[in-house]
Amino acid sequence: MCQATVYLDDERVMQDVIWMEPTEDGFTLRTFFKEPITVKGKLKGIDLLKHRVLLISEDLAPQGGAS
């Protein structure tokens, strides 16, 4: 199977994720048997070999543009 585990700031949020949908605030995560949840954050990276999706909190995300 090709489910993924989603982490937010290195903490596991949900495993066996089959669908990830972007929203205004973050992402909605769905599995086969649990209710969907919405996680606030930004995408940090995806590790396809380890089936991991890495998210980072908005307050930890780097801000664009240097002043």
C-alpha cells in the first residue's frame, strides 16, 4: 500500500494518510477509516521512499524576502 505518515514539526499527526488536500490554512488529511482532520502549516518536504510528508507550523516557516 502507498499510505503516508504526516508529521508537523517532527511530531506525527496522522498515519495511513491516503489523501492530502490543500486548504487556505493548511491541509486536510484523509484515511480509509478515520474522520478527516485539517492541519495548519506549510509543506516542508515529501519523502517518497519513506512515505512521509513533512509539514512546518506557520510560525516556524521561513518568511520570504530579506529586508
